[in-house]
Amino acid sequence: MTYQAPLRDMQFVLYEVLHGDQVLPALPGFEDATREIMDAMLTEGAKLAENVIAPLNTSGDREGCLYDPETKSVTTPSGFKEAYKQFAENGWTALASPVEYGGQGLPHTLNTLAEEMVCSANLSLGMYPGLTHGAINALTSYGSDELKNRFLPKLISGEWTGTMCLTEPHCGTDLGLIRTKAEPQADGSYAISGTKIWITGGEHDLADNIVHLVLAKLPDAPGGSKGISLFLVPKFLEDGSRNPAFCGGLEHKMGIKGSATCVMNFEDAKGWLIGEPHKGLQAMFVMMNSARLMVGLQGLGIAEAAYQTSLGFAKERRQSRSLAGPQEPDQAADCIIVHPDVRRMLLRQKATIEGGRALAYFTSMQLDIAHNAESAEQREHADDMVQLLTPVVKAFLTDEGFFCANDGLQLMGGNGFTQDWPVEQFVRDARITRIYEGTNGIQALDLVGRKLGMAGGRPLKRFFAMLEEHCKDENAPHVGELKAAMAKLQKATLWLMQNGMTDREQAGSAATPYLRLMALTALAYFWSRMARVAREQLDNGSSETDFYQAKLHSAAFFMAKILPQTSSLLTEIEAGKDSLMAMTLEQF
């Protein structure tokens, strides 16, 4: 089974549910983002993903990246360099980048759709341009005009790629512990020294240069995270000389083997300050938030690819008879898709993927509104949604990406466990998405510890107001189920306010189930919206009967079989920390 971009479903969410063909062109600067342009982008992106990128996924996994300790260089799997070149030359690296530096200036939402297709087709290959987009965002927001002019054009064209260098051997999420140093030089540059680990695309052969964005501390830096600065450190300097920023080796990983994950050693490498001294974390968060949304799409992309593979298998694999009696009496057995438990796994994938797609596209569209809307009120409202939902998109979609891949493997039985089928690779590749760019536990702490109280709780209030406004629609299906989920989420929020504000361990104990509770409530909202559109189209006599009826069936399945998890999640939250924290270290 080969990947096919789910264009009809992508268009359904973008146009019929979110009205992106009306909202996006109305934003200043996006007048050219017409439906005709967006459809052309989707069609061409699908061709590239299906015909160029996807065929390299299995071979890239088997071959992996090769490190040469003498030259300290990395060779990517066969075909990756040519595929990346085609990706860049066709303008995909420039899609949502600033026009003044060579970008196409199209909405970030379109980049989201392209990223989904690439991640479904070949996650390892898609990571090289993916992080470059984050570097472009950080440099655009905080770089000096000089740095922008020197580096943005070739990053945007894809001639160069970018990295994000945060983690060090002795510290992960707690960036206040970093030891990498930046010494000021007479020419205004800095000498960067230190070691970074788990650097995606830190060294490779796809592009002419690699631009590292590195967190480091100045000599006068205060302690902790308030003393972190951000620096731009290129692999090659403008005179063509090699900057001493070398790969010290590749990580040996469970999955994404075609992605070069490097140890990077900076040995008095020349770099330039991005933004203000000691305020690098603020600039890096622009890149991290972009990366977190991208990783959420990685989960969505892998889930879609796994679903397509297992669905194709279930329609062809014959085993036993239907519990309702033979469905194809002239055959030796029925296809396994007739069995309830097989359908449970398929529908769980389908309902989660399509609901998650709506959540991801909605959040991306809010990002475009937050950056480009004319009124400050619109920008603030949209940014509130982005801030609140980014950790939800990252954590929930990557959790579900792994669960869907796992369901796909389970459905296929022993076949799924072999390399004869791609699902075992999807399981391995998907697993890292729940860990990098901030583990999903960290995303939950970010949601509970930062986002809920942001601006006096304004983002959360606006989220609830959006759902409540929808519930007033008499034509919206499943409003009762949505209201019940909202009531549980509101009760959990009240519990956090009463218990978590005075006891941080209480908040920590509730964080992960709270994030999932919010995600399921959000998906219930989007499924209600999607079901309303589907019902309207059927009532209006649409010829796409099966497509829209499938939406209604999927919505009903989500409400009946997935949304009830909200009850157990609320129970878990209200149980508090006692059973978690009572045991002494010696008792483990």
C-alpha cells in the first residue's frame, strides 16, 4: 500500500469547515491565497509527496545516515539529496516565508498542509526543511537587518538549512543549566564553545551550508534561564572557510534513521547574537513553538500513513467468517474488515485523525490571523488560541500518531510486525515525536502551569466561549455530548484552581490527563462542526453521498466510543496526587 495524500479530506477541513478560502485571502498580505492557488499547491504537493518523497521512506530507514569520523561529515541515504533539491527548487521551502527575502509570502496554514503530506510520506526527510522553517521564523522575528539580509535569502531558498541547538549532555528541558559559552570578539562577533546533543540536521550533505541557532551564555550572564542568549553560527563563513562547528557523531536511534541526529561540538566557532543579550530564550521560543506545531503534524502524518496501510490490508486480508454470517459465501473466508474489533481499530484511527486534522488546521489558521489581521483585537484573540492550543496539538497528535500506528500494526497481526510492510517503521518513527521538542509531559505542564493562567485566564475563557457559541446552533449535531465534555473540562479546571495553585504537585499530577481532556473536548467541538457541514451537504443533495455519510458515522463513533474517556480523565484528575507521591524512594 503506497501513500496517497488525503486531498479531499484536507479540502473539506480547509474550505468547508474552516472557510480558509474566505478567511485567509481577507488577511492583509495574503490576497493571493485564493482557492485556485491553494488547490494548485495541494495538487502539486501531493504529487511530490507521493512520487518523490514517499518512495525513499523504507530505503532511507534501512540505509540510515553514515558518519565519517575523519572528515566529521554525514552522508544521508541514497536519493535524499536529489529529493531535497527537487523540494527546494519547486519552492516548498519558501512557501510561507517573507517576500522581501525571496519567500512566497503565503499563509502558514498552507505550509501546515504541505508538512502533513511530507510527514506522512517520509518523516526523516521532512525534518531537514522542517526545522529550517523554525530558524527562519526566529531570525525574522529577532534578527538584525544585517543578519536577515545575510542569511534569510538562502535559508528561504533551501540552499541552506537551519538547526536548533538547545540540549546538552548534562541537561535537557532545564535550559538554565547549559554550559555553552559565548566570548565577545573585537569585530562584534562571538566565539561559541560547547557541546550540544540530539541536533536534528546538525550535519548532512543536502545543502551548501547549515545555519545553527545556538543557546549559550555570555561571560556576564546571570544564573538560570534568564542568562541565556541566542547566537547564529554557520557551518561555513562568508569567505568560504570552515567554521569550527563539527559533528562529533550520530545518535543510534530506534526510528527516523534517515534523519541525521548529531552531537555538535562548537570549538570557538564564530557566531553572531540574535536579539538582545540574556534574552535568547524568548527568541528561541518562536522557533520552539513553530517546531511544536510541526511535530504535532508529524504525529498526524504518521497516523494517516498507518491508517491507509492497515485499511488497505483489512480490505484484502481474508480470515474467518463474519459474526453475522458469511458476507462473501463464494470465498473461503471474509475480509477482516467485517470483524467488529478490526473496525474498532480502523475507526479509532479514522475518527482521531480527521478530528486532529481539524484541530491542527484551525490552530495554524489562528497563527496566520494572529500575525496578519488588521485589528489588534483579532490578533490578540487568535494569539490566545495559538498559545493555549499549541501544547495540545503537539502532545495529543503525537500521542495519537503513535497509538494509531500501533493499532495499525495490531490490526495486521504478524504481517505488521515484519519489514514486509511499512507499519513497523511507522511505530518506530512515531515514538520520538512524543519526546522531542519538549516531552508530552512537559507540554502538559506548560498548558496547566502557564497557559491556563495567561492574561488572567483569558485564552481559556475565549476557548470556552467559542464552544458555547457553537452549542447555540440548533442545527449542530452532538451538542449534548459536547456540552457534557465541556462540563467535565470546566470541573477539572475548577479543581486545578482550588488545588493546583497552592500545591504545585497537585497541578503536576493532573497535567497530563487535563491536556487529554481538553484535546478530546476540542475534537468533540470540531466533530460537531464537521457533522453539521456533512448533514447540510447531504440535505442539499450532494453527489458525494459516501464521503459525507462517512463523516456522520465517524462523528457518531467519536462521540460514542472515544469521548467517554473524559469521565475517567476527570476522575483521575480529582483523585489528586496522594497515590502518586506517598511512596518513599526506598519503596520503589
